[in-house]
Amino acid sequence: GIQVEQSPPDLILQEGANSTLRCNFSDSVNNLQWFHQNPWGQLINLFYIPSGTKQNGRLSATTVATERYSLLYISSSQTTDSGVYFCAYRGGSTLGRLYFGRGTQLTVWP
Amino acid sequence: NAGVTQTPKFQVLKTGQSMTLQCAQDMNHNSMYWYRQDPGMGLRLIYYSASEGTTDKGEVPNGYNVSRLNKREFSLRLESAAPSQTSVYFCATAVGSGGTPLHFGNGTRLTVT
């Protein structure tokens, strides 16, 4: 079946540090998204990135579709970056279905 | 501009009771989705509706039914609630069913005792 694996499962950082989160997927990709779930449970769409690289402030994301992975970079982390980061993926064989990984729990300490 | 609105925010049910979770969107999106989130499991798709008048099963549809009432509204019904359905339920929408970003509501926390 479809596999979406995220690593690391947990990450603890000091404010100001940089980090890289990874998402591996098992099928050809036509839809890859990154989400942030804040401590209040709200899910915010960070990037829609089936291929290539995008940047939004301190965050950037890269998807290498041919090698079936995506990376989320967080630079100069802040305490407000804490929460769970999910990648979600839709492959060519799963019309309409977006599968989520189990997430990376990020904690940023002041 | 409310975006995606879910009601209720919290609900406690006894085993065997029924209820309907409501989702409404004012974004004029075609596709709507219901997910459940359990600790350590990420989000799992229950049902989705690619467009008004169509619905389809996701990964975990058993025990649920859905209705796409019109373009704006997509409801999720539990006919006979079970403790295994204790979860946080999220509704999401997208412009289309293909490569477009998902937008989530704030969730409904359901406890079944």
C-alpha cells in the first residue's frame, strides 16, 4: 500500500537553530503538501510542492520526485515554530486521496 | 470570511448513540474531506467528496456515513458510536480533487464512553 514516512519523529531545538525534516513516499507523486499543527490543534498549510523548491520566510521546502522524498527546512527556529509537522502525499494511483505521514513533533526552547 | 467551519467543537457520546458532524465552507471549493486524527497516527481519510453529488471511501470508512448536501456542506454521521471512534475529526476542502492545497477546519473533539 501507500507509504508515507517522516523523520525524525521528534526534534528538540534551541531557539535560533536550523533543522531539516524529511518525508519519504512510496509512489510517484503528483501532490505533496506540508502542514504545521500548532499546539492548539489547528492545521495550517505551509507548502504545496509536488516538485522543486519553494520558500516562505524562514521556511523552505524541496521535493525530489524522482527520488521520492521531500524536505522541509526551518531556519533560525523560534518558539512559535513548535508543534507537529505533517507531510501529505497523493500518488498517481490514489485519485482524490491525500495520505498523511505520522508527523514530526518539534519543540523549540527559548 | 470564515473559511471551513466545523460544528460542534466538542462532543461526548455514549456507546450506541448517533450524531452528525457538520462542515461548511465559504471558499467555493469543489472537494471536501473528512479525516480523523489519533495520537501517533497522523491523519487518516474517512470519506471524501470530489465534487457536489459524489462521495467516496477513504482509508477508514467503517462505522461512518457522509452526505454532500450541496457545494458548501459535507456532513459525517456516526450511526452507532463506539469507543474506537473517540478521536479528533477534521474537515478539509480543496479547489479540486487533484493537485491543489488542502484547507482545514479547526476540528471536532469526540469522546465516546
